[in-house]
Amino acid sequence: MPEKLIRHSGNYRKLLSYQKTEVIYEMTFYFCHTYLKLGDRTIDQMVQAARSGKQNIVEGCAASATSAKTEIKLLNVAKASLQELLEDYIDYLRTRNHRQWEKESQEWVAMRKLGREHNDAAFFMEICRTRPPETIANMAIILIMQADYLLYKQLERLEKDFVENGDFSEKMARIRREQRGV
């Protein structure tokens, strides 16, 4: 069967990275509008960083049909946006003298486990509505770290695929040569 020029874009909703960033976005929206003061610029910045993390995965998947380069760039933008959001949550805890969960603490371990087992926003939002802001911030920190790892693994896979198969231009030339029998 001849190689297809334009590959079918993946279903971003099936990606664990997307599912995780959807949770992060909903948690961040809730957190900012519930616990930060109206008019605080941080609200817009945090919500936008969370949204950017999620939306750049969507846009990267859409671009993947013809541009591995664009897909890789957009996934990296998603990672960068999540890093910005991570710093905002860390700043929130530090500036209010709240404890950031230590690596391997009981809370940290429990939340990592929840983050590995669940990727649905409704599950986490139910928890958020019954927890204080410092707990939600710590939960978000762990989910952001998990999303960052998932995006890193995705980028590694895309790099491997690019090295093995080339980019869209190379694929066009290869298919054209095959059609001509060259």
C-alpha cells in the first residue's frame, strides 16, 4: 500500500497529556476565581497559562498532519506555559507562608497516585471544592509536573519519528519518486 502524504491528525482528547492539562485548566480557573482577589492580574495570567498549556496541545495535534516541526514547537509552548503556571502556584504558597508538599511526603505520594490513576476533571473538581487553597495549589503543582513529564515523553516520541521518517517535505519527495518509479 502506498505511503500517504497527509497523515490523519491524532485525537488529542485521547492523549493523557491533554486530559491532564484539561484538569489543570479547570482547577486553575476554579482556584483563581475562588481564592484570588478580583482585579488581581495573577488571575488572568494563571488562567491564560493553564489554557495555553491545554490549547497548544490541541493546535499541535491539528498541525501534525503536515508539520512535525509545528507540532513539536506547540507542544514545547504547552510545556513552557505549564512551567509558568507551576511558578505561580509555588509563588502563591510561598508568599502566603503555606507549606509546599515535600517530595515523598504522605500528601505528595497520595496525590501522585491520584494523578496517575485519574485524568478526569470532574473527579478532581469534586476534591477541590472541599479543600483549602493551599491543598489545591499543591495538587495542581503535582498535576503540572505529571503533565510536563507526559509532554516530554511525547516530544521524545516525535523526535524519534522525525529522525526515522523525516519531515513533510522529505515525505512529499519520497512519495513523488515512488510514483515515478525512480
